[in-house]
Amino acid sequence: MIRLNVPLVPDENILNNLFERNIYTVNDFLQKKTSNLQSVCNLQCKEVTKLKDCMTVKCSSPFVNGYQFYLKRPVSIFIQTGIIKLDNILGGGLFAGNIYELCGPSACGKTQLCYSILLNLIITTKKDIVYIDTKNKFSVNRIKQMLKNKCKTNNEINAILSKIHVYSILDIYKLITCLHGLKEKLEPIIFIDSLPALYLSFIGFDKNDGLCYINHICSVLKYLCNKNATIMVTNLAVKTSDSTNYFKPAIGKYWFHIPNTRLMITTIINQQQMCINITKSAYAPLNEKCILNIDNFGVS
Amino acid sequence: MNRPIWTLPLSKHTINKLDKLGYKCCEDLIDSLDDPEKKSTFLRKHMESESEIRDMLKTPIYKTAAELDIGRDSIATFCKSIDELLNGGIQVGQITELSGAPGSGKSQLSMQLCVSVQIPVCFEGLQAEAIYVDTNSNFSELRLTEMIDAFLGHVSKVLSGPIDFKGEANSELLKSLTTASMLSKIHRVQMNDLNQLYALYTTLERHPNVKLIVVDSFVMPLYQVENSLRKNTLVHSALDLLQTIAREHDLAVVLTNDLTTAITENGAEVFPALGESFGHRVQYRLLLSKIPNQPNEYTALLKKSVEHGRSAARFTISSNGVRDLPTEQPQL
């Protein structure tokens, strides 16, 4: 909802007149009768209609036909995660402009998988990576341990470490500010570990404000995706309320539809392994499974 | 894409007022604030919130991983195998959960940590203080005295040994180590409601040198809450608070948790209480248990850690405190 300003209406006087009548936004303007606006703006009926048309065109989404859209598509290729089994089930790797969700119960290896993918992405793409840490647990020690068999010299390790931009964020408002701040970044790769940690304390209040914030975060993430961002979000899996022992993603029904690809992670009991299952995807076949090992050098 | 004003942590009142004045998104508001001619009377009246709003909209600053590579302090216990399990001890700045059945050594380990956090700097300790949040009256000053005496005995043994811990100041400091002085550095507070944890802010102002907060037990106050949604709110706002304190004051938080039984298709299984969402928010999870048929032998199983895989350590609880098992195990 855009606030009226001078290029949208012809001059300052008209703008002030409109503001005095509590007409502040384009929406307010369009909803008022043309006859009323005529007297407020001191304009002809024709001019007001023209103004309304201009606003509608300027402030609404333009139509693009499928062919033009196809021609304009970004030439993006799969970015390989470097974990061969995972790349196989994902049909080649991560696709820019998509949101990936890593979902699993606590201590199943979500963060470990994030670290491994993150390091492989830095090595293959040489790009900076944004890592939003909401639990203040980012462990440089673990990253260094994982790099031990990938890098030989300390300089190499430092070069990789300086490409990881860690935002330590402990409340949901800061997360929104942070994501808005990333709008200018060119084709960013963003990891959010984890989203539910910021939301869980909202559950239980009468007005579920937390959901509004999560929904806004969803729209910002989608906006970033339109600008070709690659986003990885970790989410917690909680037990369903019936005693069937199945897991479902936390943070609500709306979020359920947001990720383009959902990777469900389950632990294999008493082993350093995890099982990954694609439960939602726009392009990869569903219910493909793979089993990954976690060791000192990361996930493989 | 613009940011709506309702995503700011402002009061509902201010948000409604701004909405009535036609301010729907932050970008418009900042535009008007920047332009003195456009400032309406309402905005002028609420000048005090202007700097607040600008602060809220400031993009957070990131640190590269290379900058974060400074190493964290940790609180060593008196048990080598547990220290090795946790990469040097309980990590400062993080939340560690100790869960276990009754009598598995949770409170013993917590009290031991209150002593360990006071190890002087010359012995590579933190030389700090501890807060013990006691919710189930497990705090025992007599047991602590025992542990402190054992620690002081150990110190005097080391000092009389061949290794010279030089420095006059240090020896002065060691002289000041008495049972009373060490006991006075453990601040115990009794609570029966997790909301009372907000009092920690004032306690921390008075005792800035605190490096350890123990909440023993974290679940006890929750048993009296019947509404499960309310329970959830309490748990997570307490965790929010502890997490913030842990980061701001750079201190370790230790929570103790009980076990609960979950009935599944495969029969009954024993889990730490409070569910997945609680487990998600702690950074380290240790499961303590007593080894059956072995007097005084316990295990600590590391269930969650970002730095280590699942592994276990064995320890014993003697009159001195939590210690390693004697190297030669007695045959039974």
C-alpha cells in the first residue's frame, strides 16, 4: 500500500488537501468516489479518472506472458551441495531462487548438514554466505574440524572462514530487519539456523502475533527468492498430537507451503547416520531417500 | 518490498495511531521523519520514539567466522572424562541441559560446577561466581562445604608439590581461599515460578563476576502448570531470557531436566521431559544415569552437541564430589 506522493499526484497542494481528508494511500484514493475527489483536488472529472488509471498501472503487478518470462529467466544452474547422495536425490543440487527446508527432530544433524553444505558451497562458488544464527551456537571449532581434510594451509582455512558472515540474532524483529537489509545483496546464499527458535515463545498467547511475523518473514524470503537468492532454513520437527509417533514440521500451517523443497531428516538410532527424505518439492521426485554419515569431517 | 510498521516491536497504541495517519510502512515513516516540513504534529509529539524506531531499523552487523574464532571459555569439572566429552567442560555462552532419572547425579554435578567455576586464574580456572536457582530444595550447603574442603585440600597438595605456582599475588590470592569465602561466592535463590527468573537481571548487576547459572530443576515449577500452552510459553520465554543473559554476560547456563515416558508403537520409551522444542533450544544435552549393579558408578551420555558425535563418559560421586573412576576398577 503506497503512500501518496508528488509524482503520483500533480502537486503539493493537492497532496495536502488529500491528507487533510484522511486520504493517505493509493488504496484510499482509489476507493473514493471520483465526484468527491473532484472537489478535493480541484480537478476535472477527466483528470481524476486519468490519475486513477495512472495509479492503477503504476502500483499493480505487470502482466508478462509465458514466452517472455521464459526468455527473461535467469540462467541459473544447479549449485552442487558437494554431498553426492544428496545431489542425486535433488536431481543435481540446489537451484537458485528456491527455499529449502531442513526439517527434523532435535539433535538429528540439521546444523551439521548446514555446515557441510555451507563449506562445500563456499569451495565451489567462492561466494560469501550469510549465516543467520538464532541460537548463538555457531561453532568455529566444528567448522575448522570439518575443513581439516579439505584445506592444507591455515591461510586457506582463514580465507574460507572470512567468507562466512554470521549474524547472531536472538529476536524475531531483528531477523526481519536483517532480512530487509539483505535485499540489496546480489544473489545471496542465506542459511537460517533455526527459524522456530525465535517463534516458539509466541505460542500460547491469545493473539497469535508470532504467526504474523512468521508470515511476513515468508513474504520477505519469497521476495529474496525472486531476486535469485538461495535460502536454506532449518526447522524443527515435532511429534503429532495423536500418539502415532510421526513427526511434522513446526511453525504452523502457513509455513508448510512456503519452502519449495522440504527435506525431512530422521535419525537412525544409535548410529552416526541420518536419513533424508524429500517430502515436498517443485522439481525433484518425492519420497526419494538417502542415508548420510556424520563424522569428524562433516556429512557425506 | 517495503516493511510494514506492524513488524516493529512498538506498542499497539503507537502502531494504530501511525496507521490512522496513513503510515503503513517504515520507508514512508522514515521519509517523513527525514523531511522536517512533512513532520506532522503527532510525529513531533512522539519524538522520543523516533530514535528508537531508527535503532529498530538498523541492519544488524555481521561477524565473519574468522572474527568469531577466538575460542570460548569453559568450566572444567573435576572429572576428566566429562571434560573431554564437552571439549574442556561446560561451555560459556551456551545452555547445557543435564537430564536424568532421580538419583543420577544431576544436582551433584551442578553443585560441583559451582565449586569448579571458582578455580583461580593461576590454575587456568575462571575465578568467578555462581548463581544457583533452587526450585526443588536440592541445594545442600553441607554437601557444598564438603566439596569445597576437598577442593582446598587438593589445592594445598598441589602447592606443596614440586611444581612451583609462582607469583606473590597468586599466593596471596590462594591464602584468601577459604571455605567461607568460596561458599559466599555461590548465590542461591529459591524460586517456584519460572517468571521469577527475570530477577536474575538485578542479581547479575550486583554480582557482575558470575559465570555460571544453574537452574535445578528447570521442570519442577512447570509441574504445577496445567494448561499445556501456558507451559510452553513459560518454557520458551524462560529460555529466551536465559539465552540472552548467556550471550550478554558471557556466562554458562546449566538446566536440569527430568525424564518422562512416551508410549509409542514399539512400547514405552524414556525421553527427557519437555519435548522436542525444548531439546531444540539447548545447545548441549547430557543424559546422566546410574549404572545398575555397580555401586557409585555413573555415565554421562552426550546426546546433543554441535562439536561432537554421540559419546559417553563414566564418572563416580565420592565424598569429594564428582570425580573420574579410579583407574583400576575394583573387581566385584
